[in-house]
Amino acid sequence: MRNFLFLCAFFGFLACGRELTIAVSTEPPSLDPTTNAAAIIRLLLQQNLYETLVTVDENGRFQPLLAQSWEISNDGLTYTFHLRENVLFHDGTPCDAEAVKASFLRAKDPAQGHIHPEYFQNIKQIEILNPWKVQFVLETPDASFLALLALGDAVVVPNRVDLSQNPVGTGPFRFERWDPGYQLRLMRYESYWDPIKPKLDAVTFRFISDPTNQLAALKAGDVDVVLELTPEIASTLNREQNITVLSAPQDLVQIVAINKTRPPFDDLRVRQALALAVDRGEIIRLVSLGYASPVGSHLAPTAPYYADMTWVYPHDPQRARELLAEAGYPQGFSATLTLPANYIFHVRTGEVLAAQLARVGIALELALVDWPTWLERVYGQGDFDLTVIGHVGRLDPALTLVFYGPDRPDYYFRRGWDNPELDGLLRLGAKVANPVARQSIYTVAQYLITRDVVNIFLQAPHRILVARESVRGLKIPPLYVFPLAEAEKD
């Protein structure tokens, strides 16, 4: 027995103890969710390595995390948080009120490289009341402030410049190693503030882009879980012994993003023609195999204040051809659809979309690029005609729809378009707390976004994952995260 324990300690990278191996299709380009927009970082690391002051449960209710409790002043301007005492970052430094204040001041400072410093500009001041009590004072009331504090943009991190390669948080697992192109490995954090968690000793995320290879690895026992399984493979596994398929709606919307700075997409009639040419039902049937819901706005059906806008542009190819002729394109035109090659789901959607648009005379050339190229060229530089991508919801429409408002005119799909009426509604919606009033505000806001065809909204795909029978305690929460603190393996 002593020799076995010695070997486990010496060869710590081997599968000794309770270890879970998870196949993922996309490798994160960075390990810092505060400086990189890639949702895969939050999916893998939020609530596993990084933590926030608050979180949400399966019913969308706010729950304590690094903050044990909080109070909100009657005027909605002051939030006081009581922190868990004696919480340590993985590097041994304390996560106290001083650390929380410093983390949010860095997030607020555009010079620090945070991906969304605009989210935190409404914070007027942060006061340390005692080592475990911190107070946020806002410039104006913000109905989405607690939701913001639950997002990956608001993870509490120490003052380090190397988080992208050497992540440090307070979560139940600590970083061990990242082998680019192969795997990311996390180990149980022995000093975690909750002594009964996590239940696993190690978690390894194995990067396997091809769905067929993912399935082969699962059946061979090389991986225990496949995260975000394609619908085609999921449909073949429902009757498999020793394998469990889990599926649930998620707060994510798949869109066709349109570059409105480039002709002919600067013409509303052309964008309307695109919207009318799209058949959501066919896409859901052929690509999602029914594991999705149709959407007509940037909010998923599971999101608060969602309003159905699929009626604005129903499938009508004849009307699409008429609008193209009115816009000066009676014979149609050609364009490029740039697709992230690692996301097979988006590639297959693009293939169906190309066939649909071809029926009204629009010829799409499909350009597949790797994920870093998509992030740099499409997302960062706005260098594209059309693209298909998924956008993760942010718990509150004030945060989800911020990219359509005045705060981000440079956002990749916002360029070349403006709507002052919408700007006013989004500002108002962020301040108003009354749920009935907010529903009215965001219903009109969703209509304006859909009417102007800023993007084309396709579907809200369900999250599908598959696990071996020996795995228990997996959850599919409202947030786009994959918490593993309560996961177990027999």
C-alpha cells in the first residue's frame, strides 16, 4: 500500500484517485475570463477554478458564493456584502475585502485589459468596512447589478498578470497544467473554504474536436464525459447501456451576425430578405434534430423578459426575392459566410443556411477558420460579411443586450448601425426595477432589434452532454458553466 501511495504522489499526472476526464471540442485560447471573450473559458473554469461573489441556482435565484449574504439599500445605490472569512486564493493570499475591492477596481479600469470594463463603470466607489465586509456604491440604480456579479466577467482574482497561462482563483479546483493541443488539468484545492467539496481529486479536460473521436473515447473508457455533444451522436446513445444522456435548455442563442458596414448589408431591405429566406424549422430539424427552440431575438426563451419575435419575419422566400429586387439585386449576390471550424454545430448550420439563401439567389461561400482566427479577425477586427456563432445569455437583459446600445458602438455586429430609440430604452431598462415595467421595455427593445435585422436569430440549442454510468452529480445550470464541485465517480 505504501508503494502505491508513493507512486501516486510521484506520478501525480496519472489517474490515481477519483479523477474525471471530460472531452471538449474547443480548447480555450486563454485561461483568464476577464481578458478574453471566449465562452469556453467560463464554461470550463467558472465555479471550478474561479468564483464570484454570488451565483444563481437551477431556478435562476441568486445564491451566496464568496459573499455569505448581502443587503441592498432602499434607493438601490448601495450593496453591502458579508464575505466568507478566511478564504484563500490558490496562491495562498487572502481573498478578503481588500482583494475584492482591488479585483473590481482593475475590472473597472480600461487600461487593465478587462474585456468588458463598461460593465463596471456604474460603480462609484468601493468601501472596505472591515476585512470581511465590502460595500459597493453605484452612480445610478442598476437592476442588473447582482446578475453582473454572478457572471464570469466578475470573478474575483488576485493582482497577477499571468492569469491567462497560470490561472489563480478561489474555486474547489486549482490549476495544475495546460498541455496546448491536448489537455487542461485541475487538481483538488485542499484549502477550499467548503471542506466537503470537491468530491473529486482531479479533473482533466481533453481537447477532442471531432465528434466521432469523442464518442470512441467515451466507449473505450478514455473519457468519462463528453461535454456539448452533437445532436446526431446524442440521438444514437439513448438506448446505450452504461451511458447517460443529459439535456436541458440553455441561455444561449445562435445567430447570423451581419456586418452592416459592408454593402449590400447596409441596406435594410437586403437584411430583411435574408431574414425572410431563413427557415428556422428546417435548421432545427436538420442540425439540432429537435434539441433546440426557435428564437426571433437575442434573448433565449429561458431568459428573463423574453418575448417571442419569430413572427416579425416568418419564412417567406417570395417576399425575400421581391425585397432583393427592390434593393437592386434582382439576380441576387454573392457573400462570404465565415464559420469557426471547431464548432461543428455552427458549421452544419452554415451549410443549411447556404442552401436556404441560395433558393432566393444569394450565393454564400463558406470560409472555415480556426477559433483563434475567428476571435481575432471576426470578433476583434469586424472583418467578415456574415458569420454564425452562439451568444451566451447574461442573466439579465440589461447585460445581454448591452452590445446593441450606445456603450459598444465598436462591437463586431454593432458597427454600421444605430437606433437612438433603442438606446433610450436600454438605458431605462437598466435603471427600472419594477418587473412589469421592465417586461414592457424589453419587449419593445427586442422588437426594434429584430425589426432592424441587426442580426438574424436562429435557435436556442439545448445543452447535451453524455456521461458514463459511473459518473454522478453533474448539473446543467442556467449559467453557461459546468460546475464539478459535487460531481462524483464510482
